[in-house]
Amino acid sequence: MSSVNISLKKAVVSDAEAIFDMQIEAFLPLLAKYRDFATNPANETIERVIRRITNPNGGFYKIMADRKLAGAICVYWKEDGLRFWISPMFLHPQYQGQGIAQRSIACIFDMFPQAASWELATIAEEERNCYLYEKMGFRRTGVQKALNERATLVYYVRGG
């Protein structure tokens, strides 16, 4: 684990451009690898980021590492207010592999103790991501969706 100080701060609309730029940088390698143009966050618009920031049923949280923007995690809750969904979550490449994602997920869990369950989806072929989520207590639901001939989305749940 890194000794970097991690904190989460709720994003506001004025953060949209910085989050958007970092989201593109974080997801571009995956877009190039899997060519999943319809679903990859590197292919989204800044308006989509703003909608996530202003969503009344959730929030986009900046992942701060030693008070510098390192990434972001978007959380929103389903109608019942007990089932939470994480999407997207990303770190700038320079912050990956340092335990920051793990600590950020733990922070999100602490921020929403009322959550009965957590859900997310990731690309099955990205073994490091699958390993991270499984280490954090998520289990595969068995639901999967082929994005194209290169990539399959797998769904995870924790709790519930």
C-alpha cells in the first residue's frame, strides 16, 4: 500500500473539464485495445460528465492523492436507495498500481453505509480490474455482455 494520502471530494460542474480530460487519458488505452466505441468512457462527451456530476441520485467524486486530482469514481443509487452502482471509476495512469483504487473504493463504502449492495461492470479481459473488484469483496453475477469480438462486459455485485 502506498503512503499517499487519499481523499474523495464531490465534484462540481467547474471540475468537469479536468475530470473529462483525465477520463479520456485513463480510458484511451482500453479504447485502442478493445475498440468498444459505444461504451468506452474515453468516447463520451463532456456533457455526459456534467450529467454525472449533477445527477440528483448520485455523485461524481474526485479521487485526490496528496491533494492532487488522481482520478474519479461515479456512484449512483437505484430507485430504492439501497442498491448502489459504480461507473465509471478511473485513475490517471501515473497513479495506477499503488493501491489508490482499492482505498478509494473503501472510502466510497464508508461514505454510504446505508448501501445494501454495490454493483459494477468491467471488461472481463482486464484481469487486473477483475482482481481488484474481487479483492474488494465483489463477486461475478454470471451476467455478461459481449461488447464486440474483443471485449466482454462482466457484472459484479457486493452484498445484497
